[in-house]
Amino acid sequence: MKYFSTNNKNHLVSLQEAVFKGLALDKGLYMPQAFPVMPDNFFKNIKDYSFAGLSFELAKALFGEDIPEAELRSINEDALNFDTPLVEVQKDVFSLELFHGPTLAFKDVGARYMARMLGYFTKGYKKEIHVLVATSGDTGSAVANGFLGVEGVKVHVLYPKGKVSYLQEKQFTTLGQNISALEIDGSFDDCQKLVKEAFVDELINQHLTLTSANSINLARLLPQSFYYFNAFRQLPGVNKKLAVAVPSGNFGNLTAGLIAKKMGLPVDQFIASTNINDVVPEYLTTGIYKARPSIATVANAMDVGDPSNFARILEIYGFSHDAIARDILGFSYTDRQIKDCIAEVNRNHHYLPDPHGATAYLALKEFLSSNDEFHGIFLETAHPAKFSETVEESIGKTVEIPERLENFAKRKKISIPMSKEYAEFRDYLLQIH
Ligand SMILES: *Cc1c(COP(=O)(O)O)cnc(C)c1O
């Protein structure tokens, strides 16, 4: 399979190059030239598969020409060594729990998969690959844990001092091995600027092989389509249409769902749910896309004002607003509505959503209230304990911290303090050998 840039259909690269580069040189996003459609037999037997088994079939269809089967099997089994259970919250409403990986958020899926794919492609390389990642919290922990112990790859996480939560910080500053954490005296934007400068610095690029692990990388995006099939596998066989509600920020998760549909998954309606950063829901109703600075909310992993995967959605639907708006409905919610929803679901259905999952739940319920020929799935993207402050304020009770998160808290933080001046970061990179 070849991959093209959304800015130039004739710019074709291999899977390996798309994964190494992340972003195309013309600043476009890579997309597969075709989406393989899964055969009827696959769907007939879908209930017999495990998550890893089902993912292996999908991976073979997507990556089978580029990665030998035995290697692909081990990438799959290693990366997806946890389940994504479907939990019935109430009649016709199911939660797809994507938070059973090591950092208790759905970003584990893409990060773990990408780490292993990169590990495969760099096998036999004489030089180490260096992953630079700027984070405001969740991405850093998923990437750092995803790459932990992967041979031939070193990860450098840049994060703003004092601006990530205590538990988030612990998740990427306590790992050791091939993971380093740089505590930058500045903002998240400063961190991102340092990373960007390093990528275009010729001397650094002569000295080190750099790559990014950000969410636009195909090796993170494509495997996310696998859990949509895993949700479908667990759905009871009811004769109803299927709606899937996705809490969205950069729209990678939703794009992966659209790709699953392209590969044959029978989803009748996608629902994009956002916090008040509603650039895409607004586009869906008006046809006008207006990027703007993001606003801070309680569902902060979705505080995005110019979603990076929007270009991919346009591409999938041939730039037709009508076609996009037919498949995807948009909703957006305020912090008040999100917090009230957490309380309501907890009180009436004895289920505890996190702020992001709650945003999707609200949209699904709003849709189902006037579409009773449907049942629906909302994606639960993080464990509620990761956002304990908001969740506890909503329900007026403390949230139990799962053992996996507690274990991070017990470990010792090791980070390298650094100013936001590029010269200092540059020296740090140049002294690596
Ligand atoms: C990143 C993230 C999202 C948003 O996902 P996108 O793919 O950027 O739309 C939603 N929920 C949580 C918990 C996240 O970490």
C-alpha cells in the first residue's frame, strides 16, 4: 500500500516513510491510497475473535504488503495486550471503555502501536531514533509508556513546569530506561516551539535521527479504527441502526471511526461531540470552517481550536460538505452540562464517566431522543480517576484511584530542568551520542 499527502495526491510514499515523517514535507497529512474492505466471512465470524485476533485480521488487510505476517502478529499482540470492553449503561446505550491500557486513556492504543511499528522499521539501523514530544499531559504519558523499552528508540518528553497534573507528571518522569523528561520553564506552546525548532535545525538533524510521535502519525491513527470493530463484535444482536458518539478534539479518534466504516463496519450515524470548542460542529451545520484559539474546559484533552485531522475528513468525503454532514452530526456542550451529566449518569445508572466520555454520552442521548430506531455506543476515552478533580466536584464524592495510577505516584520523579531558550535545548540534543 502506498500513502499520499492530503496536499498532493501524486506525492506517494511507503508506509515506512509515512511513519518516519509523520507530516509530509508539503505539510499535508498522509492517507492510504485505498481502504481494504473486510470480507463477509470476517463479519460472519466476528464474535469468535479476541480484540488482538480481530485487529490482526485488520492489520493484515492494511499493512500486510509492508510488514511480514509474523512480525505483524507480534506488533499486534504486544501493542494491544488489553481489551476494550463494551459496557451497557442503560437500554440502547453502551460505553466503549478505551481506558484499560497502561496510562488509562485511549491514546495508549495508538502510541503503543506506533512504538512497535517504529521499532520494527528501525531494526538493523545503526543509529538510534530520537522521538521528540511536547505535551500538556496525556500525550506525553501515552507516548512515553508506549515506547518504554522499545529497542533503538529514545524518547524526550518536553512538558511545561507546574502546568501538568501531579499524576500526569508522574506517568512520564518516573520511567527511566529510554525515556527522558525535560521540565521546561514555560508554557506548552514554548515546549512545542522548541520541538519544532529542533526539527528544522540542520546541525541537529545531521547529529541525530529525529521523529515525532504526534497524533497525526498514521501509525497512531490507523490502529484506532480496530477498536470500533471490537465494539461491534460485543454488541448484542438487536435489529437496530447503530450510532457511535465520539468525544473529539483533534478528530483523530473520529477519523479512525470513519476509516472503520470505509473498511466495511456498519455504522449508520457518527456523532462528533465537543466541548465549547465547537469549530467542527459549527462547520457541520453551516458549511463554514472557522479555526479559532482554543478555550480551556473541564474536558481539556479536547481543547482544540483548529483540529489537525479535519483535512483527512475532507479527503475521505471528497471535500463534499453534504456528504460529511450526512455521515456525521455535531453537538457541543458547556462545562456545566458536562459536570451535570457526570452526576446524572452516576446517580441514575451507577456508571461513572470521565468529562470526555460524558460529552459523548450527552450527544448520543440527544440524538437517540428523536431517533428510536437506533441504539448507540459512546467512546469512553479516559478513566474517571484521571480527571478526579472535575469528577469529584460533580458527584460530591471521592473517586477511587486504580492501582495502576497509584503505582506511578509511588515512584521517584526524575526530570531535567530547562529554560525555554532554544540554545539550551539545542545543547542538550548535541551532547547526546
Ligand atoms: C486526546 C483525547 C481526546 C480527543 O481525541 P481526538 O482524537 O484528538 O479527537 C478525547 N478524550 C481524551 C481523554 C483524550 O486524551
